[in-house]
Amino acid sequence: MTLSEYKNKLSNFYSSSNRMPTYTEMMKIFGFKSKNAVARLVEKLVDAGIVDKDPLGRLVPTDSFSDVPLLGLVKAGFPSPSEDVLETTINLNNFLIQKKEKTYILEVDGDSMIDAHIADGDMVVAERTETARDGEIVIAEVDGEFTMKYFRKLGGKVWLEPANKDFHNIYPENDLKICAIVRGVIRKY
């Protein structure tokens, strides 16, 4: 078995159990007959950067657990001839999250941003900030209520604009505070 295959088995266990397996569990997962064999494999996995050890010596996953194969482009128009596939990986956390300490995820409730391709039930990756540029999609507190809309600014006037013609612009009566900028959208089918 390759290190990548061991990583996949560990990743599957971690996803289903929300923890790393014990050495005894790894014996069963990998079909090893001794903990010594597991210990040697763990050394190789640590050296390869697939897992790490915390200060107490327990195994912890590295960022590579979020790596997903990136195979290339797929045409969404007319079919094109297939070409050689160059496989690499992409880490979804690193791709979606630039400032981890300022990032959180929210579930979307409503369809005021549907024309921006953000639908009810989607998840948005938001990055905390108190400022935004005109045209950015923001999470904002307007007159004591939270919403997600386009931030608009013209001269000294600010307002929030939906991405759905069935909704109206929101002009603050008292105050508008920017809480975050939307950096990504996640949708499951």
C-alpha cells in the first residue's frame, strides 16, 4: 500500500469518528499484526507531513487531510476531446480560507441573493471585517438585524442591495455595520 492509500484510510476513519485511530485500531484498519509495524508506518506518515503528533504524542491530522485531487478543467459548453489528465491536489481549507482566525461559515436562509448564485441552504464562507468596498457581498447589521447583501456606497450614502428583483434595497434608518465579507459559497447536491 502507498502512503497515499494509508492516508485515505486514516482520513476516512477521521471523517467518520472525528478523531484519529489508536495504534490498535490502525492494526485492524491496515491489516498489520503488530503495533511495531504501525509505529514504523506512523514515523513515515509524520516524515511525509500526512500526520503530526501533539505535545502529548497523540496523532493529529495535518492540513493535507483536506487535500482533494484537482484533475484539470471540464468544459461546461460543447464537449471537447479528452486530453492527458495531470493530477495534483488542492487543499479546500487553503483555497476557501485566507485568514483562518477571522473566518466562519453561515448557512443561508432565504433567496434574496439568488441572482448572485447564493441559494437558500447554501453555506457561505465569511471573513470578519468592519469595512467593505462598493459591490462586495457582505454580512451586515442594519438597524439591529443581520442580513447578507451587496454593499453599495455612492458619495456619503450607503445601502444594501439584494440580488433578486423581488426584494428591495435596504437603506439604514439608524446604522449599518459591516460584520464580514463573503469569500466563498459551498453548495451540496
